[in-house]
Amino acid sequence: MQIKPLANSFNWTTDVSTKKILYVDDHPATRQVMIQMLESVGFNIAVAEDGREGVEKARCWQPHIILMDLRMPHMDGFEAIKIIRAGKETAHIPIIVISGWANARHKERTLAVGANEHFSKPILFKDLMALLHRYLEPVND
């Protein structure tokens, strides 16, 4: 399945295959859907199954953006975000939370620990592409 025409509707000027996205989520089916969506457009994807693995992959792989769930075993997304933000080599990486925990209290806490944005699951493909375009496409002045 090729979704390039939809991706091209965002007028990418860079090669999306050079953009590294780390997706952190403990639910296998959710990870698989996200991988399929992002790879169909051509992004370079890595996944982590919990916050602890997400922190390690962020340090080692240096993604351009992190998409993070909140409720995970071993280390939740809140703690993972705090650690990523505290790391000299990872503090600059945009972190977008995509979670079923979507009430105002969770959103406020997510932003307070350092996430750039918080979206509710499920996120629509077109909304995800618009979000990635905003964070990954260079601004031409």
C-alpha cells in the first residue's frame, strides 16, 4: 500500500526517509499500525516497548522526533520524558505524546514534564502527517 500522494500533499521539501522517528508504546497492535502508517510514507522508524527502552533508543539513535505513549510498564511516559529532557544529548528532541490518557490533567502534566504536545488516541493519519510536517520540515523564511 502506497500513501505517497497523501504525504506529498504536505509539500515536503526534504526526503522523509532521512527523518528518524522513535515510537514508544507497549501495545503491539498499536505499534504495528503506527509502523505501517509511517513506513508507508517512507519515514525511518524505530520502536520501543516501554519508557526505559525509549530513553535508551533516544540516546543511542538520536531520532528527529519521539512519539510517546504514557501508560507503559517498567517506566511510564512521564518519567521517560523527564529523563530525555534532562539528557544533554536528547533534550532538544521534540516529544509528542499520543495517548489514551487524554483528560486535561494528563495533558497539563505531560506538558509540564517537557512534552511539546499531547494528542489523544487514536490519531488520524492526516493529523499525524500534519504534525510531523510541522516538526520535521524546515521553515523557509
